[in-house]
Amino acid sequence: MEIRRIEENDIAECLKIYNYYVRNTCFSLAEQEMPEEEWRRTVRKVTEKYPFVVAHDETGAVLGYAYLSAFNERSGYRYTADLSIYVHPDNVHRQVGGRMLERIEALGKEQGIRTLISIITGENAHSIAFHEKHGFVCEGVLHKVAVKFSKEFDVCYYRKAIG
């Protein structure tokens, strides 16, 4: 597995992964698939300030991606970043997420990030277990604050100090 910074030719495959989760899960609380041009703008905005990595297998296929972004735009949060990790559904439980997390943490530390925040829906037991396994701590739960597929969801805030 190779993990490297996102390149132009990765963008469409990463979007397919993201839109899968939008269509099929409560893991992303977006309710509409993202159009490619909007995704390209998102990638450009993220990569202006933060790392964005993509995992590839030996054939070059995209296995997943991870990036950091602003947790909050106010300057007092400049050492804190929001973590997003998405693994292609065929590659869950194959250590892709853990390897990408290692890389994104290292890149975040290099640019002075001290704290990572992950916002996870309460129904996403796999992601909660993943984050706890990798040293994240649940700092709080907002009960029934999100709605998708006509169902209410809790939102959990997980934190990890990295710096």
C-alpha cells in the first residue's frame, strides 16, 4: 500500500468513495451526492492549508483517503484540525484507515497541529471503535441533533492530542 498526497488523478475516485457513503450510510450527514466540480473546490480549499492523503494498492487503485480541515475558522482553533477518513467499502477492516491515520497525524504535526477532532454519528460503531483503538477519547455526545433517512442521530465528538 502506498499513501501519498492527493493528486489531480485521484480526485474522481475519492469522490466516488465519498458519494457511496452519502448515498448509503449515516456516516456522512450530507444528503445529496456531491458534484465533481464542488468536490474539486473542496479539495483545493483543504489542500491550501492542510494535508490530504490517498491510499493506493499495488495496481494504483484508490483504497481510501484522509484529510485534515479547519475544526473552526476562528484563530484560537489554529492548532486544532477536523479529521476525515473514508475507506472504500471493499477495503474496510484491511488496516487502510490506520495507515492513513498514521500518515495524516505525522503531516499534521509537521505543520503544528496539536489536536485532532473527529465528529462521528452515534450509529457508526465501526468508526467509534477505530478512533478509540487509535487513542481518541469521546469528549461528548450531542443527542438527536442530526437527521438523515428520516431518522435522528446522535453526534459524538472525539479528540486526540498529537502535538
